[in-house]
Amino acid sequence: MYQYEYKTLHELMDAAATHNLSLSEVVVRHEMETSEQTEQDVRSRMEGRLAVFKESIDAGLNDTEKSVSGLVGGDADKLLKAAPKLLGPLAKKAAVYALAVSEANAKMFKIVACPTAGSCGIVPAVMTAVAEELDVDTETSVNALFTAAGVGAVVSRNASVAGAVGGCQAECGTAAAMAAAAAAEMAGGTNDQILQAFALCMKNTLGLACDPVAGLVEVPCVKRNACYAILAITAAEMALAGVRSVIPPDEVIEAMNEIGRMMPVALKETSDGGLAKTATGKAIAERLERSMAE
């Protein structure tokens, strides 16, 4: 067994306590062990992911055209230019960036699937917005991304991050929980507060259906990313204030896994239920089908 092996969030926390490390340091050392690479190589690769975060945000903001389907595109720019009425600067940035990355994905631009393409806007949006608003340096952001990756890996191991298996709670739910953990770390949270942010966020995504209209990762996926980016920030803020999840983080993952297994197949990326089967959803699917046939 590797020295820094962990299969649950409890084990991750224990490893950090045993070695007097942060969660991110445990994740880094585990990655070094399993990949047989140096710390510099491991960190350099993760820093590259941060660079793609920025690239995909810029791509989504700069290209305001509609996607091939005509369903999404230009909303990130629209929100960016609108005078804020309800959201504070951090929350608005996160929403704009999440829309931008998700729109970039719909147009087949380069993104980081963290953990999936359908939920690709949440982690980049939250981390980039927090870094800008709190003036967080690159090293701190890289550490936070390792933490996000570490907790996401635990979800993948003990449940699923695939909408086809667990519904969108597995995709956007996991992404939001990863983002909440990262945000808590970037804001100076303790190891415990980071995992509390994860739990507070994930448990408020339980039961979320995966119901893409016409089978495309566009509606409701793009705007859902923006909404759940703000949930991630809310969960991190609560955790940093000392609010705790009554249900421990690992048990929240267990619950998500169980709910996913109980969820009807129609709500697990098949487009056979939910928004995909509304009158408008079906009309869109029929229109796109005719367009492809022509």
C-alpha cells in the first residue's frame, strides 16, 4: 500500500493529521507515488490545468455566437455586461465564468472536464473568481485544485461522477462540492472546514436529474453550471463561518450513490424524462432531428 493512500475522505483527513499535512499535500504525495513522478512534474501538470481554465473562460466570453444547435451562446457576455442587481462581485464573476466555460464546451472549444464535460464550468469558475477577488497566488490555487481533485477522486471511487449512472447530482453535484472544497482552501480554511464545505454543498444537490434536451450538453446544463457555482461559494462561506454538516462527508457520498441507483433511468442522461420530455424539449429535439436529416 502506498504511504499516502486514501479511499475515503475520512482516510484523507487521517493521513493529513498523521503526517501533519494539508489535504492538498496528501493528494500531491499520493499522486507522486502512483504516477512515479517528481513533485515538480506533478505540480507543473496541474498548473497547466489552471491555464486551460483561463483559456476556456476567455474563449466562452469572446465567442458570443450560438452553438451549432442554436440553443446556447452569448449568455456569459450578456451577464457580464449587465449591471449587477442582486449578486455580489464574487458570485457574479463565478456565474459569468461558469456560463462562459460551459458555452465554450458546447462549441467544442478546449475545456478541463472536472470531473465531466457537462459540469466543466463549475470548478474553473469558482476557483478563478475566488483567485481574482481574494488575490490568491498561483501556488495556492494549484494546491486548492489538488484538493478538489482528491475529493473528486473519492467520489468517483465510492459512487460515480457520471450522469448516466447517478444523474446530474453525480456530475454538477460532485463538481460543485469539489469547487466548494477548493474555495474554502483558497480562503484559508482548515482541513476540516474544507471537507465540511464539500459535504454542505453535495448534500444540497442530492436527487438532481440529468435530463439534457435533445441529448445535448446544453439545456439545462450550461445555466445549471452557473447556478451550482454559486451554491459552491455559499457552502464554502458557511463552512468557513463554522457551520457544519450534520451528515459526515463520506456518508453524503454514500447517500448520493444510493439515490443514483434508485433514480429512474429516464433521469440519467437518456433524455427520456424531465426537461427533455416537456413540450418545448420534445419540439427542440424534433427540430434538430429534422435539421440533421436535411
